[in-house]
Amino acid sequence: MKFAKLAFLATALAATPIAAHAADVAVGATVYGPEGNEVGKIESVTNGQAVLDTGKHKVPLGVESFGEAETGLTITVTKTVLNKMMDDQIAAANAKRDAALLVAAAVVSADGQAVGTVKEIDSEADAIVVERDAGLVTLKREHFAVDANGGLMALFTLEQIDGATVGAQ
């Protein structure tokens, strides 16, 4: 059952353009779950993607995920289920990141360029020191993720990292 829920969310999160849709997905609209309870409000709509703010998470959903009910916009999951699915996905992503975050691990930037290698991990201070040709840069654990290839990626472009490296010197 848990796999089915995660599969649903993965499908719902897919960025797919739509030709036409009956539901009027607009910024500020309240979204309800299958039991009629409020799930959240639409924060933004861009290119067939709506960001639903549940109060805990900002969940990107394709506009085709929404339907119309007597109460207004609706989705097929409750707020509790949607938040749990997001919590599970975030926990899984963080576990992958933490497994990849090792001393001497190569780091790439968000724009896919080589940054350097992890020199030191200070768990107490939540500081990760990355050694670069241009010097050292310190980032927080939350500033890392695992890229599509399973490698360690900083969530900044190389230009942003270079700015931080120069500023630290």
C-alpha cells in the first residue's frame, strides 16, 4: 500500500503539460480532499504545474491532478496522506544524501560542474567543508542532495559557490 501511495505521488509530481482541463486551478484557490476536508491552497500555477501549500509542505502537482467538487477544487488524497507521502520522500532523499556524504566524495554543482571534494564533515556544527582549487567552502548538510547519477551535488551553481569561496577568503 505504501508503494502505491508513493507511486501515485511520483505520478502526480511529474511535470506534464496539459491541453485542456475542466478544473479551474488558480492561485489562492482552496483544495479539498476526498472527504471534503481542506488540504491546502494553491500558491502558484506555472506551465501546467500547481504548487499546493498544505501548511507543512509546498507540493508540486500537475494541474491534471485536480478535479471539481461541490466545495471547489479537489484531489484524491487527504492532507494527512499528502503530508505523509512528502515526509517519506524527503526522508528517503535525505537518507540517500547522507549515505553519499563522505569525506573525499566528489561534489558537483547544481549546474553539473565539478566543485571539489568533501574535506571534512562536522556533524555537531552541521558543517561540510568542501576543498576546491580556489580554496575551502563550508556548506550545511541541507545544501546537498544526490544527483540523477547517484553522486553528491551541492544545491548551488558553480558561480554561487565561487562567490562563497571568494567571500570566505
